[in-house]
Amino acid sequence: MPKEKIINFRIDAQLKKQAKKLAETDGRSLSNWLTRLIEREIAQAGKKG
């Protein structure tokens, strides 16, 4: 998927630290991990209705 847009948002420092740790555990960058998380949520929402 090509990089097209940038989304800036504020996040609690501790939450970011925890998310980054999960991303690294999964072998991904935080940006890629968040993108996949959003994609999964969109797919789940599509299944619900």
C-alpha cells in the first residue's frame, strides 16, 4: 500500500510506549502496526453490517 496521507494525533506517552513495544514484538514499525490495526477494525466492522 503506497504512503498517501499523514495523520497526526496526540497520544499518552505510556500508551505510545506500550503500542511501540507490541509493534516491535510483532516485527513492525509503530506506523505499520497501527495501519494493520485500523485495517483489522475496518474489516471487522464490515462483517458486522
